[in-house]
Amino acid sequence: MNKILLALSVTALTLSAGSAMAQKKQLVIVVKGLDNPFFEAIHQGCEKWNRENASSAYHCFYTGPASTSDEAGEAQIVQDMLGKADTTAIAISPSNAPLIANAIKAAAPKIPVMTVDADLKKEDAGLRKTYLGTDNYLMGVRLGDYLKKAKPNGGTVCLIEGNAAADNILRRASGSRDALSGKQGLDRLKGEGGWTEVSGCPVFTNDDGPKGVQAMSDILTANPKIDAFVIEGGWPLFGAPQPYRQLTDQYKAQIANKSLVIVAADTIGDEVAMAKEGRVEALVGQRPFEMGYKAPSVMINLIEGKKVADPVFTGLDECTKATADTCIQK
């Protein structure tokens, strides 16, 4: 009898805990895809906020499509989350900015909407209250600065990008081109500042690591004397570390003497180790954990009608072979 009572008590406690969680107000974070280590870092930040705020009336809820390439899936999740009664605010990382803007318009939400990591296009900025994340234009500029320092006389270059409609990546590419050319607003480098983008570039990988490595291999085969790659997201490095190592093994001498220079975004997974190994000239990294950790507090401020800056920038970590042991903010 005692065992039966104990079992019933445990069941009651479990149901009570589940009910208490269900009663919490949901601060939803929707990312581009659950298959990307970058977004898992955002998830970990969200979970840290939950642990530190266990008694809060709010709960940080992280979700997204299984695959980063599932743009329609992310848009559907956004609409679904906006339709739930317990969703009190939402932070979205748009994979396809126009598609997400349309999803928000269709839902016509009464709750605060913000973006995290990636923003909507400028013409749709009125659909969200603020953007939390990287200054993507500055990130692209810093990548361009490192490349200019390594090859001051310019040369041929290929930009490796992600989703063709991802606003954050487009802003980085714009920053890189501006830094290399000394001009603003160019959609392609055609000799400005001594830099020319080779045929077939930029390459859009849809955030797929192996596809990024294959694209680099194809461009190198077609342009054996290419001078540089600017990888506007770390997908080939953190998404396909072994294929990237195998590819760069073939170009060790060129990378070492800077006849081939590779600069890349992010400091996820093996990327910093690769910088230490000399497989990339420089990394300019974001702080996704910080984004996930700060997002719930920003959403609560929006719910409470407090003044929130727009944008809210997180910082950058810059890593080279010389600084690889100390470049990441702790």
C-alpha cells in the first residue's frame, strides 16, 4: 500500500510540475534550424536563463525546423508560435527574411516581436521591436580588413555566402566588399581597390558545410591562382571540419606563404583550432550564447513596455593563429 501511495505521490508531483511549466508565459526563440551548432549555442544561452530564473513567470522556449535549409518550415513555426495563447513574445532568426516578414504580417501579432542573430530587411523593420545580435556589417568589414592586411595589393577573391535571402549574410558581404574596395554599395567587386570576384562567385551554400567545402574545391579547380576566400559564415569549417582540413591540406604551402588567404566568420566547433593550425588567416566570431541568454530579458522588457535600444549588439571575437589561445571572451 505504501508503494502504491508513493507512486501516486510521484505521479501527482510530476503532473503538478508539468502543469506549472504549462502555466508559464512562453518567451519563444525560433532559429533557422536545429542542425546548426551555432544555434545550439543560442539554445544553451536560453537554458541558462531558465536555470537562473526558475521562479520566473516566464520560460524561454527554443524551437526551429530540423534543417537550416527548411525556410518554409521556419515560417510555419513562426506562424504556429504566434498563434499560441501562451506565447507572450517571440525572437526570430530569419533564414529567408521576406518569407518571415510575410509570416508575421499574416499572423498580425499583438505581442512583441524581435529578431535575433539575423534581421528582417530594412523595409520590414517596422514589424519587429528590436534586433539582438551581431553587427553583421561590421563583421564583414573586419573580415575584409584582415584580408587587406594579408594581401595589400589586392587580387582575385570569392565570397562564400549562405542563404541568398538571409539579411545578416548579405550585410556581411556588403561590409567585406566596402572594406576591400574603399567604396560603398557595390554588389560585386570588379577591380575596385585592386579586388575582383572570380566567375561563379559569390557562392550560396544554404548554410550547408559540405556544400561549402565542395564549392571552395570547385572554385580552386577552376581558378588555381585565386588569391582569397571570404567565408561570410563558418559553415565549411564548423559544419564539415574534416573535409575542410582535407581540402586545406592540399594548399598548405600557399596558405602559409599567403598566396592563398582564407578569412572566415564564426568561432564555432573546430574553427579556433583550425586558426591555430594555420588553416585560416583570421576568424571574426559572433557570440551566440550571449544572444540566447540575453533574448529572454529583452523580450520581458518589451512586454513590460520598457525602452529597448534598437539594435542591441553583441560583440565580436577575433582570432588568428597568434591569438587562438586567448581570443574567445569567457
